[in-house]
Amino acid sequence: MNARLAAIGLGALLAAALLAGTAMASTSPAAPTHLSISAPTTTVSGGPVAVHVLLTDQEGKPVQGALIRLVSTVTFMGSDHDEVMDEAQTDSAGKAVLSFAPADGGPATVTARFAGSQGLAPTDAALSFDVQQPVVTYHPTPVGIQAPWARSYFILVPFLGIWFTYLVVLRQARKVRRAGVPSPSPQGSAG
Amino acid sequence: MSVAVEPRIDETSADGARVRLRERVEAPLRSKAWGVKGRLLVAGLSLVVAWGVFAWIHQVRDGLAVTGLSNHVSWGLYITNFVFFIGISHAGTLVSAILRLTHAEWRRPITRLAEMITVVALVIGASMVLVDMGRPDRLLNVLRFPHLRSPILWDILSISTYILGSLIYLFLPLVPDVAALRDSPALGRVRRRIYRALSLRWTGLPEQRVALTRAIGIMAVVIVPVAVSVHTVVSWIFGMTLREGWNSTIFGPYFVVGAIFSGIAGIIVVMAIFRRAYRLEEFITEKHFRYLGSLLMVLGLLYVYFTASEYITVGYKLRVGDDALLSALLVGRYAVLFWTFAIGGTLVPILLLAFRRTRTVPGIVSAAVLVNVGMWLKRFVIVVPSMALPLMPWEWGTYHPTWVEWSITAAAFAGFALVFVLLARFFPVISVWEVEEGWEQLEVQERWERLEVGVSHDGQLDGNGHGNGDGHPNGHRDGHLEPAQHADGVVPEGPPIATGEER
């Protein structure tokens, strides 16, 4: 009987604690944050681009130690997904430097994203780039099998073997002729 | 008073068959053998060839601008014909050399036709490259300024080596047959002189037989890899070019299988024509068609496998460029040609050959004709679409063959038929001595077997050394030797076509 009462009491205590926690959370909403992003808006494909971000709270004070991710939205199988290109934590000044290297030319957009933590609301900021193709000087590179020592007449090597075999065969034909009598008999036939 | 009685030959005997074989094969060689049909045929073929030569002269004079070729689609009908005829040339290699090496006795009556096909097809095929060049006077530049990495150089060397080898391989088994012809009074003097020169003084002496057999044996071994390498090199002209549709590692074996496939089809068609024209039904029997038909079906299935493997791997990856090419082939501008090849050139022939009901001489010949048409179309859809596909973001290239190209193509086929007809007018289309040799071997084998049976049954030999055989001079024996049998099951007169060692 006593044990039953004790279990009921413990359950009631746990339920009260849960309710109290929920009530506390709902009464203290996450503080809004602000993320600013900057980078040279014109860049060249292939080269790394440094993206500077600054995370501040609602009072404009820097937020230290927040994890910032630099993501690019890609469409795969008909739906959008975030591809993380870099991530870093803000310093005491609320700043972080992230980098990425655009692969293709043309317009590109990256997003710096703070997922929120310790009472701070999530936030993000996007930046568009005009990625230009670099001026590339092409130097012809030899392709295929490189054999500078090879000479054109090398091609004859396999054929010489075959031609030699032909000569051996023709020598046998000569033997046929030599073995035959000079004036063929009227009955000469396949035998 | 004694009356000289000419010894009569029993037509059902082995000697009777030998006489008939020689008669059937040698009759067309006689000077006055041209009938009206023969003359008309030669005249017609010569006219087509002459028209083709005229078209070629026109092309040489005015340049390749008179063709439908352009800098975009620079290969068309000529290269299609080139690959097709080189493929047909594999008939001789396979039927003659491989069957000879494997001692397939049934090959004997058809080897000569196969070897002739090889030589004629090679000559016609090689001439197509010359026509495609536009400036044939520059042909020697390939040899004067050779480039080791140029597939064209490999091609010229391998094809010329193959032609030379095929000529030797055609010539050697001809020696005993032309020796038999050199003294035939029915033949003209000039012709007999030519035969005498070609006969190498053959009289059938043992040492001559040994040397000739050795020479043919060596050539049979050598010619197979040469033939395989030739078509591999032909495939490399495409496979070593960076173009969609040609970037394939299986092009070598794919082309070789395709060549043997169309080569067997070629020999079936030629065999049917000469069998009928020269009345050779007794010697080229339904069995030969059935055996070659089976080979054709196997090669057809192999070719389907290669084709599926090629297109499925390309279609699965579907790289940029490949997608456009595949669309053009399967559902686009070349779809009619592609599906005609796929269905009419492989599927229908395989079905014709697969069922007993259609596996008759007409069915097999129909399948062979379809295969030849289909394989020509296949070569066209290998060559032209890949050339027409834009490498840069431009429009598709267009290719419409002009009358010049069609005329030269018609002349190539007519030339093939004409040279063949003329060759058949000068040389026996059946290797008579090899067929007779087969019969002799069969008779010897029969006698030995009778002897063994006689010893084992009676413990002693009968008077003439025979066992308890049936006494038939041909060695006919039910259940072991197969006589020349017609489609309707009628067993004609004559000895068996050597089948004692069928493989």
C-alpha cells in the first residue's frame, strides 16, 4: 500500500516538473539575432572566395562562439537540399571567415546560416555572386601513348613476320613445282 | 570379230559421281559455255560498273563536292561499303581456314567459293577507300610520309597483307584443279597455257602432295589472325577517334563478330546462286546450308549480345552527346534505318534459323539476304550519325548521298558480282580434288572398318580383303555415313559427300 502511494507521488512530482519546465520555456522566447555577410561580389571560378560574417544579438552586441555554416542550395531529385561548403565559429567580435570555391561561371548564391543556440534565434543571410570564367592560357599537352623513340617503320615489325611466313609458303609451292615432271603427263590430275 | 566396247560407268557408283562432279564444275569453264542469260548478265553488270567508273571520273575531275559529303559528314556511303565488303571477306577465312583447321569434312565442296568471296570482297572493299579519298593520287603519301600513330597506315598495311595472303590461300588449293584442266581439249589454247603456268607441274606425286598440304596448312593457320586483325584495325579507325558512338572498347571484337556474321551470310547467298546456276545440288547439299545456317544463328545471337552491351552501357550513362546520338538512332532521324537493321537484319533472320519449319534452304537463304541488307544498314548507322552529330553547339550535319555515290555503290556491288562471275568462268567453283580426297578417305576408312568387323566376326578375312561389308563401292552404310541428301529426304544417286569425320 505504501509502495503504491510512493509511486503515485513520484509520478505526480515528475509531471509537475515537466509542466513547470514547459511553462518556463514558453515564457522565455529566443532572442532575435542578426547576421550580416560580405564578400567581393565579383569573383573568378576556381579560386577561393572569403566570406565575412558578423553575428549580433538584438542589442547589436557580437555573439561569440556561435557556429555559422556556409551553405549552397542544390536541387537533387526535384527537391532542394543544403550543401555545406564551410563552417566556422564566431570570435569575440562576433565575426567569422568562411570560404568556398565556385566551380562554374555565372551567377551563384551562398547562404550563411546560424542555427540558433543558448536562447538565440536562428538566422541567415544570403549573398549573390557573379562568377566569371578565368582567362586561361592553354598549353597543348600531349595525349595518348608517348613514345618519342618509336619510328614509323616499327609498324613493319608485325607485318614482316607475316610476310616471312608467306615466303615460307611460297617456298613450299616452289617445292611442288620442282617435284613435278617438266612436261606434264596427259593424265595429270589431282590424283 | 571383236567389238570394242567402251567401259560404261555406273552412274550410282563413286566413279559416276566423280564424272558428274567434274562435268558440272568444268562445263562452265569451256569457251562456248556462255549462254544468252550469261551474256546478258555480264553485259548488265559491265554496264553498271562502267556507269560507276564514269561517276568516279566525274568525282575525280570536280572533287568531292559532287558528293553529299562535307567537312561535317566526311564519311558516308563509301566508308559504309568499305566496312561492309571487308566484313564479307571474312567468309573465306572462317569457312575455309577455320573449318579446315578443325577438320570439318563437310567444308570441302564450299571452300573454293568462300576463298573467292574473300579475294573479290577485299579488292572491292579496298577500292572504296581509294574512291573516298577524292584525291587518289595522294594515296602513296600515306606510305611516303608514314605516321606510326595513324590508323590509316595500319589499315593499308593490314589490308594489303590480307589481300596477298588471301590470294595465296585461294591459289594453293587451285593447283591440282587447274592441273586437271590444263590438258582438257575442250578448253582454248591460251587458257590451257595459263592453267599450265598455274599448275606448278602438278602430277599428284607424293612429295608434291606433302608440300602442298603443308603450304595450305600454314596458310590456314596464318590467315585467321590476319583476318581478325584486319577487321580489328578497321574498327580502330572509329574506336580511336574521339566521337560519340565510337568511344568504345569493344569495337574490335564487335566488328570481327559482325564481319563473320555477314561473311557467313554472304557465302550462303553465293552458294545458293551457284548451286542453282551450275546444278550442284548433289554436291552442295541442304546439309551445308543447315550447318552454315546454324553458324549464322550463333553469330547472330553473339552480334545481338554485343549490340545490346554497346547501347545499354552508353544509354545508362547517357553522357552529353551520347544522349543526342542515341535519341537520333532509336527514335530520331536514323530510327528507321536502325530498327530495320535490328528487326529485319538480326531478329527476323535469327527466328527464321531457329525454327525447324523455316530452317530450309529457302528460309536460310532468305535469312542470309536479310542479314546482308541489315549489316549494310548497320555499318551506315555506325558511320554517318556519329559524323553528323555536332561536336560544337551547332546544328546536326546533313548527309544526302548524291547520284555519284549511289552510282559508285551500285558499281561496287555489280563489280563484286562481275568479278565473281568471271572468276567462276576461269576456275572451278568447287575444289574437285578436295571433294574427291574426302571420298577417298571415306572409302579407305570404310574398308578398314569392314576389315576390323570381318576379323572380329569371322576371325579371318574374306578373299578380297573386305570384311563383311555391304560391298558398295561408295561405302554406303546406314547409320554411319550420310549420303548427299535433298531437302525432301530423297537420296540422290552418287557417293556420299564426305561426312565420316563430321565435327
